[in-house]
Amino acid sequence: MAEYRREYWQGATYFFTQVTCDRQPWLCDDMARVALRQAIETVRRKRPFQIDAFVLLPDHFHCLWTLPENDGDFSTRMRLVKSHVTRAIGDRLNLETTITASRKARRERNLWQRRFWEHRVRDEQEFAAYCDYIHINPVKHGLCKSPTDWPWSSIHRFIRQGIYPPDWGQ
């Protein structure tokens, strides 16, 4: 069995990609968006973190999180977000996937890919590159022509705050 090692840096900023199980496209459904938002809010109340950038796509999401100075435990936060969503809507999604013996043994459902991808952001240049990647991602996947056409993205906040110009990515 593979051994996955993660580095936990207190107060660091991390880029994450979390994918749905079998890349099923349920994340942008109204019910899923509400459940994900509520899960994130619930987890942030108990285990604070800042969401620097975020994009929600049908079968995955990308985000940048900055953790508190004295805390580097991003894995628990992600696990709790996924668990809250699963408990809230798992039975109502009616996804057509099989639950493998491995998932059954671990008491896992069929909403999320087990693991997520993470990378610690090391400097401002890398932070900016990840923000750009997050915001252009709906265009990259052919979901819209312009990043501003995609409703579930922090690009709209970036434009309001003057971080990006209104025509960014066009």
C-alpha cells in the first residue's frame, strides 16, 4: 500500500484540488452547492481558515486556504468538509457508482475521491499563479468562454476588490 506523506506548516497557505468519486458531476447542483457552503462554514467556525480563492466545477473544486499561525492541520478540515457534505446530501444524490470492498471496509460512501491534492504555496508569485489557475479553470474545462461567466468562482470578489481588472482572462 502506498504511503502518503503530507507536510503540515502552521500558518501556511495551501492550494487544494478535491475531486468527486468517479468524477461524477454533482457539485454544481443547487443542493450540493448549499451543502458544501454550509459544510465549509461549519468547519470554519470550529477550525478557522481563510479562503483566499475558490472555484467550484461539476466534478471537482480548487481552492487556496490560509491556516492560522498556530495550526497546520488542513487534512482534518478537508475531511470534515467532505463528511458534512456526505451526511447532509449523500442519500439524496442517487449517484450511480458501486461501493468497492475497500470503501465498504472504511465505511466510505461514493461522493468523494478518497484523497485530495495539496501543495504549500511558498511565495507571492506562486500564490498569484494559483489564483490565476483557479479562476481560468472553468474556461480550461470548456464550461464557459470567459472566467467572469462562471458563477461559482472567487473571480467576482477579485474583480470587486480591484485585484483583477473586469476583463481579466478574456
